[in-house]
Amino acid sequence: MFAEIGGRSPGQLRAHATVYRRWLLPRLRSGEAILLLLETRGHVVAASGGVWSRPEQPRPEAARLEVPYLFSMYTEPEFRHRGLAGRLVRDLLRISRSLGYRRVTLHAAPAARGIYRRAGFERTWEMRISTHARPGRKER
């Protein structure tokens, strides 16, 4: 996924894989994160995505102190445009609803925004700044 996004060296991607695995495995074991894999009949992973119940500050309308966040959504190039990503999103939303969550968030890559809009997601106005970049320079 990050290789396709670009801007990172093979060494950075390898280092990230180690850090990511260290972050993800405890969350999967505890149930804080759920990862779904869609396999072909030949047991090739065609698409994947997860939902992580991440901590959130208390708000008046929030009954819980977590909000599900869709993460690591990816479809292998040869399996794209077959509805797999949409199926994953629907399944992850169903899981989130079954756990009693009323809201789900994500950050969408430009190429995937249509999938999320069709699932009912609305654009919000989160803002960010890189504290290490010069003013006016965009963060990746």
C-alpha cells in the first residue's frame, strides 16, 4: 500500500513493516483491531482492510471513548474494480454496528473516495500541520 502511495525508499518500507507489525499484533490479539482478508479460491489474498477501535476524547453525544477507524484498506491491482473494497467496507461497517458503535472514521486516498461515498461516508474538515515542515509545505 505505502509502496503505491510513493515517496518512500525500500529501506523505509522495510523498517515500517517491522514497526507496523509490532503495533498491529497486540491490537489484533486484544480485539481492539479486526482485520479482514478476502482470498481467492486459490487462497491468494486479493484485498484486506481493518477496523481499529481507537481512543477518543469524551464528547456529549459519544457513549463510548473509542471510535472505529478503518485502516489498511488495500486491493491488489489485478483484483481491483470487482467490488472487493466495497464488500470489505460494508463488512467492517456491519462489524462496527454490531459492536454498538454509531460512527466510523477513516482517511481516504483520492482513488478510493468514491468507494467510501457510496458506502455513505461524508467528508469532514480535519486539518493538520507538520511541525517539522516549513510553513506552506505539504505533508505526505
